[in-house]
Amino acid sequence: MEKRNKIIYWISTLWLALGMVSTGIVQLSGVKEETEMMAHLGYPAYFLTIIGVWKILGVIAVLIPKFTILKEWAYAGFFFAMSGAIFSHLAAHDPVKDIFPALLLLVLTLVSWYFRPANRKTITVTS
């Protein structure tokens, strides 16, 4: 069971990292479509820079060893960013195809967090 959990953790974490880094880079690059999408959702353009930087820093925090408290904050940030994106798209009455990327990253965040190894948790419970 332990090996299966490690495999699930690393697959979900690597996909999460790839998704967050790639979307973070797109947000930082100022692509016209991203700026238009943020305006459509009611957010200012500078919000892309904030979210892009946070995503990249969050990936670094999740992937590097140690710093368990920082990892918890990164997972929480991913959760809030992706759930906020989902609700923003729902409020704007966007089609499911616009909601799916954030939903996928939210699921990957939850799976990665749930299956993280004991040495990546803030509290280790032993029985």
C-alpha cells in the first residue's frame, strides 16, 4: 500500500507542478487571451502577475524537501486559487470547458496533498 501511495503522490504532484508552472508562466507573459479572460471575470490585469508568481513559488515549495509548514501554505494557496477560479467562471456563466482546467488542478492539489508522505506533513501521527 505504501508504494502505491508514493506513486499516486508523485504522479499527481508532478502533474500539478507542470500545470501550475505552465499556467503561471502564461500568466506572467501577459498573453492577450489571459488578460481578456481576467477582465471578463472582473479582475484587474495586474492580478495575473500576482497569481503567476504565487503559482511558481508554490510549486517550488511543494517540490523541495523539508519546509513542511511552507508546503501546507502552498497547498492552501493552490486550493484557494483554483476554487476561486472555478467560482469565478461559474459566476460569469462560462462553459464547462473554461472551468475544467481549474477543476483538474484543484483535484490534483487535493490528491497530492492527501497522499503526501509523512516527511512532507506538519504532524506525523504514529500508532
